[in-house]
Amino acid sequence: MLITEEFIVMGMHDFELNRAQFKIIDQKYPPTEGWESLIIGKEISEQNANLFLMLRGKLALKAQDQIIKNFHLMLDFNNPKEIIEKKYDEVISKDINSLEIYCDGACLDNPGKSGSGLSIYHNCNKNPMLLY
């Protein structure tokens, strides 16, 4: 979608955008004079437009970061098949007899219990097998 003046105003709170919103529209923060003219008519993805609007408000930096994390979590939750298929396609496109390892882990000092995951694929004759 194209960025319009109406879109920018829709995302403003008290006639201001926050740091995360400026990052989405690829502008420095604090903004330089005339920043609006630099982005009017530029393309923005539907996902970034939605996130831009979700970030509307005078939000602390931690709140901005959390909204972004939650938004990406929501996207992953709503598109799990697409993610799995993409990873599967990446695995089968590799050379024969390749070994692929995917891992995901928790960060230190997270509140509550945390865990990690690991999967190992062996691509033998273009038929990947989950080994772990």
C-alpha cells in the first residue's frame, strides 16, 4: 500500500509518532524537519501498515518492543503451515546427504520456565528424515 498523509495522521497520537513507528517507515528518530515529504507515496507492506497503526500512542520503548514481539508471534501463530512448508522446502532444496540443524532456545533471565528445541534433518536422496 502507498503511504498517504491520511495514513500518517491515523497513526499519530497527539500529532506525534513514536520511535518504533518511525523505524517502520524507515525514518530517523528524532525526526528531521520535512520527514513527511520523504515518505508520502512510498510503498509499505500490509503487515508493516498494520503494525504501524497498532503502535499508535505515547508508549514506552519496552511497550513498543513488546507490541512488535506480540505482533510477530501472532503472525507466526496464524501462518504455521507457511513457516513449516518454507523450512521443509529449504531442507529438500539442499544437496543430497546434507545435514540440517535447526534450534531455538530461551534467553537467560526470562521470567518463568523456559525451554529449547532442536531438530536435525538428514537429506538422503532428496527425502528428508527428521532424526531428532
